Amino acid sequence: MAKISGVSQWCAMYLLPGLAFKSVIVGGGYGTGREITEFFLSHGAFGGLVGMLVTALVWGLVLAVAFELARLTRSYNYKSLFQTLLGRYWWLFEVIYVLIAFLVLAVLGSASGEIVQQSFGIPPLWGGVLLMVLVGLLTFFGSKAIEKFFVCWSAVLFVTYGTLLVLTLSNYQTQIVAQFQWAPLSGGEVVDGVRYAAYNLNALAAVLFVVPRFLTTKNAVGAGLMAGLIGIAPAVLLFLTLLAGYPQVTQSALPVVDIMLMQNLLWLLVLFKVMLFGTFIETGSGVLHAVNERIAGSFSAQKRPFPHWLRAAVPLSFLFCAIFLASEFGIIDLIAKGYGVLSYAYILVVILPLLLYGSIRIVRLRRQSAVAQA
């Protein structure tokens, strides 16, 4: 029993944070495959994999520093963490977080509408409404419910993506292998790898609820580095799958659906759409749970309870506005234009401050702790 308990504790310490991070980024980051084609597939097979490696490294380093800084300062929501990091300018993070939250939710609403329309022939608006209801329910029940959903649905996601890759390799192995022809790297794949990592770091705010479980620097840094690898793993599986339809799929709103239709995998398409809708719920819940935790922190500072009705009302308000945004712009334009612009804001406000000043702050805090204990 002790051995099982030890394994369970290791998973909770090192795997769960990565699964939570993956769960928050997957819907807005690569669930549809549109994002993979935009940032990676456009650079070809080798270039795309290089870009993904860059993304994993950036995620791992930033999360390792953020988790350790949050652990040392007991910053369990994004306001307190960025007050520690940016001082009175912490609100810069909140501004870009809210903007990208709306953008991610709009992408989810647009993709949900397309899935519902393709599957049942009903107006896309109903896909967004269903997403609103389910995300609202999950965020209402709080961290524990979200954590359990993340773990369970992660298993569904890896099985589905793995099955799709195996079947696609069996049918298009020659075409996929043929894409791996050496071509000189342009440097653009590195830039896009950093940009992709940057805008997806909105998930950092959504996974700070895992920080209280970290007892040591090893826990925080190890979990952060592993989260970078776990976060990119499904994207690599999907990237290899999409090579079967390259370059045609780069023009598709839902490239992964096109790959399954190419192979007449209708049974897997049904399973995939269910899985994909679940990832939208994961991402939407994670993004909005961070907003709830930020508001709850303000109520707590005033020694007031966070009303239960507000825990549901906040996500529903965000989703309502985001679905309106999705109806005005297509998913391709939202990803190509919106994500590209906000990624640079994340580099300036999140990545550089954490890796530079955040690291220095950690060293100072550890020295102060050592002096206090001496």
C-alpha cells in the first residue's frame, strides 16, 4: 500500500500539474488542428518539429520559474503572483489575460458551432450555448471538480489522438515520411515556437491552483519542466497526423476533421467530436476558473465570502460576449490575427519578466530564507 501511495503522490506532484496545463491549452491551442497548421505545419515537417521543441522548452522554463516563485511567495492566483513580479504594473497581465480569454473562448465558441452544424445540421449558435452551460456548471463546482475532469478527459484525449495517428500512419505512411525531406531552417519556426508558447501561457494563470501541493524547489521546478513536455505531447501526435494532408489542410478551419474524412473514419470522427467538445469544456473551465479565483481573492482580502451565484455568473458572462465575437469573425481570422498580436504582449509581460526578474527574485527569497533559518 505504501508503494501505491508513493506512486500516487508522485503523480499528483509531477503529472497532475502538466495534465492541468495541457487541459487548459488544448481547446484553444490545438484541439481543432487549426493552430498547429498556423504556427507549425506552415514550416514543413522538420521546421514544425523544431518549433514545437522551442515551445516545449519555453513552457517548461517559464512554468518552472513561475511555480517556484508562486510557492515561495504563496501566490495562488494570478493577481498576487504578478503583483510580486511586476509590482504596481501587475494589471498589465490582467488586461492581456482578459483579452486572450475572450479570444480563446471565441475560438471555442466558433469551433463548437462548426462541430454542431456538421454533426446535426443545426445553427452554430446552439453549439456555443451548450458550451456555455457545461462550462458554467463545471466552474460552479470549483477546483476539485475541474481537477478530476482534467485527469479523466486527458486519458480520453491521448487515446483518441493516438488511435488517429496509428490509423493515419497505416494508410498514409509513405506520404508522411516523404514530408521529412531536409530543408534549411529559416528561423521563422523558432519565432513561431516562441509566439505559440507565449499566447498559450495564459494557462499559467489557470493552473496556479496546483501550487499549494509543492513542498520543495524540486517539486515546483520538476512539475514545471514536465508540464512543458506533457503540454506539447498531444500537439506532436496531431502534427504528425496532419502531415498526411499537407499542404491542403493548411486552408481548413478544422484540419483534423478533414484528415478523418480523407480516410472515411466516420466512427472515429464521432468519437473525436465528443472528445474535442470535452477539450473545449476543459479549456473554457480552466481559463474562467482563473478569473473566479482572482475575484475570490479580492473577496477574501475584504473578509467577505465569494457568492456561489457569482461563481457561475462570471463564466457565463464571459462566454456570452465571446460567442458574440465568434459570430462576427471566423475561426481562421481569430487565430491568425488575434493570437499573433497577443503573443508579443505575453512575451513582454510574462516570459521576459519571469525568466529574468523572476529568477533573481527566487534567488533573493531563498537567501533570505537561509539567513532566517541560520
